[in-house]
Amino acid sequence: MRGLHPRPEDFYTDRGLESGKASRRAAVECQAFFNFFTPKPAAAAPIVDPRAKPLVERLIALTRGTDAGAKASPALKEEIADVITELSRYCVKNPLKSDLLFGEWKVLFSSKASAVGGPPLRSGVGPAVFPAQDAKQILEAPNKLINSVEYKTLGFLPGFSRQYATFEPISADTYLLNITDGEISAGLGGPIKKTFDIQRKIKILYLDDKVRVAQFLPDDSLPDTEADENGGRSGEDVVFVFQRITEEAEAEEEDGQADDGEGAEEAPKPAPFFGGSRKLESAATVAERQVRQQLKEQRGGSAKVAASAAAVPAKAPLGSARVVVPPAPRQVSQRGRREVAEEVVEDPRERRRREQEEERARKAAEAEAKAAEAKAARERAEAERQAEREKQAAIKELLAKLANEIKERQAEAKEALKELKDVEKSTASGLKESQGARSRLEEAESDVKSISTQLDAASATKKEAEKAAKDAKEVVVAAEKTLRARIAAAAPVLARK
């Protein structure tokens, strides 16, 4: 039996063609087998233009402290509009088909402040009655949207206002928002549910993994059951800037708030003494002196002890660079003398020691992080090597199975070929008899053909006879009609005779 690779001359015979087909089929099966173990490439993530990154960071920095646009000055709004105009040039294609659209978003800015939560919350006495407003928008696949504003009623009662909606894309970057339900809670009792029939046309100006910029397009043909309550329809475009809510974004926001708080905190003022202000001594002077003056009191005993206790300044905590100003001491003598405790300032040596300890701790943390990263890399490499070994073992096992199956098929083919030869020998005599029967069958077929020809001729003769009979019948009918007409014409004459 020949192998899977036929000789060149076999391609000119039927057997060669069959062998070539078998060879190609085996090659295809082998290639499919190895393709099974080849991992499929991961789907490419949506590409964001790198030129948009500095614009995104600038937009976040400009809008973060505006209280969703309520604290933005006209000049700042104009600057934000310029950044958005530039940023919209780098928006991804078909943003409504991108998975980046879904998630939880914080409202950083609105070109119309009352559009975030509505006029009851954002205008008039609303911010005073409902302070600490936090506006968010949640988009869930495939087409759900929730507008949420959380606040503190009167500053201590937790309340919220929510709108539930669905959206339907009408173009690659524009969708129709359909607000149907809502609920509002002032912190007392259960929430009050409302039903709306509001539609908004929204266009996505920019979208990435950090921010989303959307524009409200006014359309008087769309229904709005809350238009009268909100002071009528708005004919101006409103631009919203959203930031995706992540742990990193929340940490940055907390850091920004902490920095603002520290910047707003006033430095401690020295206590006035004798109608003036005392000049603070430098850290070097205090470090050099380190001497506590002993109060000389005219009184003795307990008065002297009390005066000494009042004169001893509080010890500065290690690692603190803030000047500690103790309260003014009380009078300790009849003459009205007052002793002021010295301001305690951190020792430069202590500060250097603390900085060195912090540097060592930082380096140790970095070393631990690098060690953990190296360990994780080694574990990943070992896991990859183990997976490769398992894959190679599986390939070898499957190849062994395929080799055994090929051997079994070859043995079966040999047995089948042997049986075929035996059948050919046993049927040789039958072939001779079948040839005689075939000749007789051919003679019978010729007889049938001749009889069929005769039948066709008889059928034609029959048709001609039927036609002649039909013609004769028509002649007889015509003669009968003529005879009847003559009899009818001769009847009066015969009657007169």
C-alpha cells in the first residue's frame, strides 16, 4: 500500500488523484490540530488619541472645583468651552457602540448650573436648604440611565433625587433620552415617586476611559412634562462634563479637597502682649538656647510651684514643624508680672533624623515593592512555562493517539483490499453469466422497441380512422338535416292532395 505522498506519475491516473486528495486532507487536518493549541489574539482595546491626554487633564483641573458649574466664572466657562472644542476633535468613532460609555460618572461641570438636579436644588435657596450636593450619572448596558443627586437636607438629613431613563441611539454619536420615572427624598419618611414624560436629545462630544463630554440639543418637538415647573423650555445648548468614578479619581479628589482646606486655613497668629504682638524667635535661636527661665517669685511655697508649672512650655511632638503657641499665663505676682512660655519649634537635628527615617522607610517600601513585582514576574514566568510544558505533553499524547489510529486504519485498509481480491475471484464466473444475460436483455430491448414502433403506427392509424368516422358522421348529420327540411317543405302540398 502506498503512503500519503504519491509519486508524480500517479497524478495522471485515478489512483494518483485519490492519493493526492488524501495527502491534502491529511495536511489540513494536521494544520487544524496545531491551530487548536494556538491562542487567539485578544481583542484590541479602543485607541484614544494621545494628543487628547493633556487636554483631558486640563479639563479635569478646570472643572473639578466648580461645584458642577455653579462656581464657574464667565471667563472660566469660556476657557472650558475652548478646551472642549479642541478635545472634541479627538473623540473615538461611534462612541455609542463603545464599552467606555457605560459606568458610574460624576458631574464635574455644567454650562448651566441649574440643569444639574433642576432649579429647586440649584437656584434660589436650594443650595442652602440642600447643601453638599453630589451629582452622578449611571449608564448600564444596554440602554439604562440614572440621574442621581445626593444631598444633606438642612445640612444633616441625607436625601436624594433620582431620575430613571432609557436611551436610544439615533446616530453614531447622538441618542434620544427618555425619562419615565423618578423619586425624591428629603430625609424624612419614604421617597416620593413621580412619573415623567421627558425626552432629551444628547450628543457625545468626547469619550475615553476618564471623562465624557455630552451636549444637550434643545428640540421643541420633544415632550417635557416638567417644562412649566422648571420655568419653561430652555432654548440654549447645555454642555456637561463627566468624570468616571474610580478609586484613583476619588483619591485625587480627596487630595484636592485636602489641599484646598490647608490653603484656606489661616496661619496661627501670635497672642498679643501688652497691646502689641510678640516677634517669634527663629528655630536656630530656640535650638541653641533650650533654656527654661526660672521664675523668681516673691511668694514661696505653693505659689512658687504653681508659677513654675505655668512657666514650663509644652514639649513639641517629634516630627512636627508647626509652632505651638500656648495660652497666656495667668498672673503670679501682685505686681502684675506675666511670664510667656516660649514657642516650641522642632529641632533641626530631629527634623533631619525624621527625614532620614522617612527616606529609609521609603526606600524599604520601594525595595519591597520591587521584590514583590519580581516575585510576581517569576511566578508568571513559571506559570507560563508550566502551561507550555502541559501543552507540549498534550500535543505529544495526541500525536501518539493519531499515530496509533493511522496504524489501525492502515491495517484495516490491508484487510479490506484482501477481501476485495477474494470477492473479485469469486465473482469472475458470475461476470461471464451476466454478460450472456446482458446480450439477451439487449435482444429483448430491441424487440420491445420494434413492438413499440408498431404500436405507434397502429395508434396513428386509429387516429386517422377516428377522424374519418367523425367526418362521415358529420356528413350523415348534414344529410339528415337536409332531408328533414325537404319533408317539412313538402308537407303542405301533400296535405292539399
